[in-house]
Amino acid sequence: GKRLNHLCLPPLHLTHDDDSIISTESSAQILGHFHPKASIQLGRKKLRTKCFVLCKNHLICPSFGFFTGGLDIESEDFKEHFHTEALFLCHNEKIWHTSPR
């Protein structure tokens, strides 16, 4: 195989680097790099875990590695790039769908 910085399969764009972020009405993008994390209240417990973030034309994927950190979706660094519309939190083989605060 060959390593690519990004792959375009119109109308879908796949990339890892934030240098390749696109923003058009006619295309969608799946990207990594940010490795989002979010929190959800489950009864008395607060779960902070990896998540997929859905924005208007973007799906941001979490890290899949054990040692890779994560960027809090409430951080200014994350909010500077994306307006979160939906969250899908992943933990112990379960997925929770929630809306951002």
C-alpha cells in the first residue's frame, strides 16, 4: 500500500491532518488529528471517554490507540475549529448518543 496525507472520494474526503480541513456545502470530511473526548453524566458517575463528533460537514474520529491522548470538545482549541452538533461516546463496547451542552 501507499501512505496518503488525504484521500478524496467525492463527495467524501478522508484525512488525518488539520492542514487538510475543508469546508464546502457539497462535500463531507472524515478526519482524525483532534482525537476528541467528552463527558457524560451516568447517574452519580461522570464518564469521560473517547467520542465521535458530528459537525455540519465533518465527522471527527477519536483515537483508537491505548496511549493516544484526547482533546476535550469543550476546549477552546476544539471549539475554534468545529461547532459540535452531535456526540457519540464510546466506552466498554457501548455507544451513547448525546447532544452537546
